[in-house]
Amino acid sequence: MNYLVIQRTREFGIRLSLGATPSDVLRLYFAEPRGLIGAGACLGLAGSVLLVRFIANLLFGTAPQDPFTFAAVPILLAAVALAASYIPARASNADRSDCGPAIRVDAGSPSFTKSVSA
């Protein structure tokens, strides 16, 4: 997730300089992780429903089709995944009001060498 924030830091800086609020930038950042979390939860639930009969004899203290477990585990994993997404977004200053460093071009970046050589 940190890699995604670093890739999009310049985009976030441009959006902030054009008038987007920091909450708009965070909402934009969380669109991709939310989709991944939702897809993972759906695939995980479908896989667990299909495969629970194979591990039923390994479960102690819970029924194989326990609705509380089927609800609690995806919610807990989604909360952990959102926290793992939120921490890099806040730590990288992607939504801070100072957008100058975010849109500054580094001399070693490929876009700088293209613009100089063109």
C-alpha cells in the first residue's frame, strides 16, 4: 500500500493545488484498497463455504457453518486491511496542504530526463 501512495504522490499534489481538500485526496486513495478488500472478502467467503467440509474435523468449539465466525472474520480482516492502507497514506503526507514538494520534479526521474532531452 505504501508503494501505491508513493506512486501517486505527484497526482495528489496536483489535485491539492487545483483545490481538492485533503479528505477528497484520502477518499481517492482509499478507492483502490476498498475494491481489493471487497474482492478478497467475497472470494474468501465463497472459498470458505465451499471448503469448510474438508476441515470440519479440525474445528473445535465452533460449528462448521457458524454464522458469527463467517461474519466476524471478514470484518476483522477488512479492519486490519484498512488500517494497513490508512497508515501509509497519512505517513507519506499525501493529503497535506503543502503540495510543492509533491509536484516537484526530481532530476533523476524519467519524466525529468524526457523533458530536458525533448
